[in-house]
Amino acid sequence: MKYYLIAGEASGDLHASRLMRALKEQDEEAEFRFFGGDLMAAEGGTLVKHYRELAYMGFIPVLMHLRTILRNMKRCKLDITEWQPDAVILVDYPGFNLKIAKYVHEMRGTRCEIRGTRVPKVYYYISPKIWAWKEYRIKAIKRDVDELFSILPFEVAFFEQKHHYPIHYVGNPTAQEVREFLSRYEVRDTRYEKCIALLAGSRQQEIKDNLPAMIEATRHLAGEYDIVLAGAPSIDEDYYKQFLVGSHVRLVMNQTYPLLAKATAALVTSGTATLETCMFRVPQVVCYYTPLKRFIGMMRRIVLKVKYVSLVNLIADREVVTELVAETFSVENIRRELEKILPGCAERQRMLDDYEEVHRRLGENDAPNRAAHLMIKLLSVTP
């Protein structure tokens, strides 16, 4: 069968590539075209657009690149129509992907069907986080998405009980990826012994906002610990260098998992990285800078539908890791909370104990294989 995948950032590229591998193993005739990245390209098929041309974050950057975004969206729609896949698989990235889902939905019953053009099924792998904000998007999802494959256990109640929209919980791919890495990791690796890991985000704006404070907050520990910054695959090494001039921080590229496997503690920008850090059982402080701190802090309480921003706390449904966001984000607070989770501190052991509850709730399903199995099964029974 023919699969068209759309991933708009580094984490989506990783998860989509693993799904593609599983689809190939279970469907010998699998063909792929995709908007994605290098990991997806390594699995085969045709890369139509790299996610570096898609990943714009924030109101101003989106406005500045609006023509490019619209051009990419038009290209994607035409490409789907011409290639006629059996399924369009959307991976997170809702601002772009929900518009593609609407386009495919509108193809049904139009002249495309009259002319014999195949109208693909729309599968969403890694659902939009509408439980946090923009809950109104549930209407578009119900209308335009044929099947939704969730990777977070608490989403089942949100979609099925609150909105009466059945979904498939397939397990968490991040948990699976960490388990697989640790199963083959060489424990004698001593590159990152006694170090503090900095995970400052996967987008330039996140790095610009969070990294300087992380560097300053760890300055007093540089004589005791190796402070190591994990470079994101979507960011050029040169971009980091402007922040590291005269600092005590060592940059490593594409080494996040080896770093977390040995790190003593971590400062982490909110996102998938918080869950990865938890899966490696590394105590962490979650840091996320916002402009207009007090105003954003107030709006966060009004707009956000959830109590937490980190996946760790959301899965546990309680505060396992400290979140320094908006008005609580400061160098002083980061330094103080980091010192609480260093060896010998009671808070460190408390966090490690609480991590076990997160592991238990995620389960041990092989998410890519389970999702691939369900997708192929659903396609095989679709008239």
C-alpha cells in the first residue's frame, strides 16, 4: 500500500521513521512519500519537503514566512492528489496537518471520486494536544480524521469519555525508543560521567529563550560537574556557538540518549525531552521562558485546560518534576531547584521514586508496531 506521511519537526521525524520501519516489516509492498526529515529519508521513499522548511514557531515567525507555509501546503495537497496514496498519516504538527486532513475529507464526494481518483484514509499518529488548548479543534478531528492513534494514556478519557470520539492507544514510542537504546547501550561508556545535561529545545527560538539562563544557572557547578549541552538534530552547530562563547558548557551533537544514559541531572525545556529524561531516570527541572512573564502566567491559568506543561506531570496527573514557566522562570529559581535534585538530596530520591509511576502508566507496548498493525488491518477492511 501507499502511505503519505507528514511530520513537521525533529521528534515527528523520529516517530514517523519508526512507524515507516514497522509498516515495511508488515507490508512488503509499502511505498512512501513524505514531508519529514533525514530519519524518514533513511527508511526509503521520496522526501518531498524537509521539516526545516516547515518548522516555524510563534505568531511573528509564522507571519514572516506565511507565503512559504502556504506554498508548502499547496504543494502537499497537489502531491497527495497526484500520488493517490491509500493513507495519509499525520504526525502531530496540527496547524499544518489539520488543514491537510480537511482537504482530504473534502475530496470525498467531489469530482476526484467521479474521475476515479483514490481518496485516502486520514490517520493521525501522535494526536494534536487539544487537551491543553484549542479544544475546539475536536470538531475538525471528528469530521476529518478517520482514525486517531494516541501515544499518551490520559488522552483516552479525554477523547472517548469527554468527546465521544473513539481512538487507539498504542503505547508510547518515546518509552519504547529509550528501552531499546538501553538494551544495547554499552554501560562502560564513560563520556558523560558526573555531568549535568542541558536540553534547551529543538527550535531556534526556544534555544535563544532558554539556553542563556540554563548556562548561568549551572555556572557555579562547572568545577564539580561537566555541563553538557545536547544539540538538536534540527539546529546547526554554529547556531549554538553564539551562546557558548566564554562559557563552561560543552556542546555535543546527536548524542542526547548517550548523554541522558549517564547524566546526573538535567535542565530541560518542556516537550518530548521531559519524557525522555524521565525514561532515563534522570532527575530534572523543566524550564520554559515566555515574554511578558506575569501576563503570560495569568493567561496560562485562563487559557490552558491542564495544570501542567510537562508530559511527565501530565501522565502522572501530579507534580513529579518542578516546572519553571512564565513568572517562575528565573536563573535564581533554576539554580535553586537544580541543587535540590543533585546527589545526596531528598528531593532527588523522591523524584526518582515518582518516575516509576510514569513508567507504569505508559506500559510496554511497542507503539510503532502496534500502530502499523492497526493501520494495515483497517486499510484491508476498508471498501
